Amino acid sequence: MNPGAVLVDSNVVLDILTEDPLWFSWSARALARCADEAILAINPIIYAEVSIRFASIEDLEEALAPHLFERHPLPWEEGKGPPLPDFYIGAHAAVAGTQLLTRDASRYRAYFPELRLIAP
């Protein structure tokens, strides 16, 4: 369990990296607020979802640098259930005891009602 960490969903990372016209402002403010209060974390699924936006591994590694985002392995317990990326991300946060910063709260609330979400 890691209550001092916030798992950052790929949609928040991509909002910032792509300067999404609708979500950039919210995601940037929320990420900055979380960074002031906790360790920011990603897992292999988040890394993979973000990676499709990059032409090279070097650029990806710069954007998701370990000094910015702590890399958490997927807990074995979260492998139960349908293999959807959002399900794995939510399960990771639930099993690890972290909060989850996302802008897609409805799906996470449905599967993980006990999960502490940071969402619009």
C-alpha cells in the first residue's frame, strides 16, 4: 500500500503532452497539485498507452522520466477480471492503496467504488 502516491492515468499525461484544448488546463493544474502533495506514479500499462504518441523511446523516456513519475510494477492481485487497460490501472491503484488522478472517473467508480479519485 502506498497512500503517499498518486497513480496518473494516461489520459491526464496525454492531455498535457498534446496540450489538449479541452482538458489541458484541468489536467495540468491537477497534476501540479498532486505533485506538490504526493509522489506521481505510472505503471507499465500507462507507459504503453502514452508511448504510442512518441516516435522514439528517447523522447518517451524524457516525457515520463523516472524523476517525474515513479514507476510502479503491476500488482499480481489486479490480474483478475477483464484485461482492459482502465481496469488494470484502477486495480493497480486500488491494490497499491494510491489515489488515481484521472478525468475518466465514471468507469473507475463503477469497478472500484473504494478508490480515491482525483477527477473533474
